[in-house]
Amino acid sequence: MDTKMIGSKIAKARKDKNMSQAQLAQLLFISPQAVGKWERGESIPDIVTINRLAEILGVDLNYFSENFQSADDSTFLKTIENSNDTGQTEVPILPSPPEERQLLTNFSGGNLSESDFTGVTAHKRKFNGSALKGSDFAGADLTGSSFTGSDIHAANFDGTNLTDCTLSSNDLTGASFNKTILVRTVFSTSGLAGAKFIDAELTDVKLTKTDLRKTVFENCVFKGVDFKYSDMRGLRLDGQTFIGVRFDKTALNEATFNGATLRNVSFRPTYALTNKYYRAIKTICFDGAMMDKLTYAELKGMGADLSKVTFI
């Protein structure tokens, strides 16, 4: 593989996106020096990274092929026979127009900070590796879209339809989810410090491997939500409703469920029922909570303080 050819193509596509080496490196979670080595032909990215580059730079994967020739590099010609002439005439054919559907569906790698997406309908869009700080998605329908490895902190998702969306490895610090539609939405390994979920109903949502210690949940209903492997220590979940929720292998030290309603909720431990685990369970406060007998029995068996709990 021609390393210099690959490097020049990366450099050209990056410059076409008005992106610096440092910006590209940040989206790839590598050093700017590594990008510089690629562009100078001193090394080449692996195939996984090339796929990621294609997404971020908005080019077809074939762009990195040695035989690929873009419309910007040359004019396409077509040779036709002229019945009245023994010679041949070269008639230029205009390059194919940009793939509008691809541009509209793939916003990956874009600098879209503080963009206005309010009220748009954008199903199955890709916002991977994008800068979306402070962007406004209020009232938008983003069903089936994906956000991976993006900076989305302080973004507004109030009233947004996030059904079947995947939000993985994102910075969602300070994002707002007021009355957001959350059905089968996946949040994983993302930063949600200061993010606010208010008056929201979460149905079959996954909030896994996520630090939720500084996330705010107010007046929410959780149905079939999975918090597996998440850190929820010290989280206040008072007065909220939990139906068919799984806190399996979840850190809940010092969390509070005061006045909450729990029905068919699972609290499986992160490790064996040791004295350390029993002590951790006893730090969770359920004062004034209402729960079904099966949830009560599971918690009681783990040593939780249920002295102020009532049955549903």
C-alpha cells in the first residue's frame, strides 16, 4: 500500500473539511503527531481507523484506494462516434452530483457546535465523532439515529424523540432531556454529569456502564430500564416510579429511593454477598417507598433497611 498516497488523501480530505490535524486527532482519540505521520507517509492507519476516517471526513471508503479518482481530480470524458464525421469527438460528461442522501444521513465528523436542529425529522442519521456542543434538538424526531464518540455537552434534547437511538461514548455533560421520548434508547459509557432528565418516561432504555452520580432525574417513570454496571452512588431517585427495572451489578451506595414506587425491580449484586456488600446495601434509603412483595423479599434478603416501606 502506498503510504504517501494514503497520506496525501487524508490531508486533502481533512483540509476540504476545514479541519486541523489536532481536531481530527481528537475525534480519533489519538495524538496529532500520529495524524502528521500519516500525512507525511511515515505510517498508515489500520483498517478500523481507515473506516473511521471515512466516516469523519465524509468520503467513500474507496477514496483511499490507489485507483480511486475523484471528480475534483479530472473531467470525465465520453467518446462517441459522429455519423457525419470520420473522427471522434470527446464530449465531457459532468461529474455525478454529490450523494445528497448520504450527506443528509451522515453528519459524522462535522463541526456542528450550537447548531439549530429544532423540530427537524431526521430518522437514522449518524452523528458520530461530531462536535455538537450546545446544539439544539428540541422537538426533533431522531428515531434510529446514532451518536458515538461525540461532544454533545450542554445540548438540548427537550421534547426530542430518541426512540431506538444509540448514544455511546459521548460527552453529554449538562445535556437537557426534559419530556424527552426515550424508548429503547441506549446510553453507554457516556459522561452524563449534570445532565437532567425531567418529566421523562424511559421505556426499555439501557443506561449501562455509565457514571450517573451527578445526573439529575426528576419526576421520571422508568419501565424496563437496565442500569447494569452503572455508577449510581449517592443518586437521589426519590418519588419516582420503577417498573421492571434492573439494577443488576450497579453501584448504589448512599442512593435514595424515598417515597419511590418499585414493582418487579431487580437488585443483583456486583459480587458475592459478602459483609462488604451487606454494608453497602444498608446505605440505600427506602424510607416511605412502596414496593411489591417480591422486590421487598429480594431486598430484605440482602439486608436492606425496609422498616419504613409499605406494600403496593
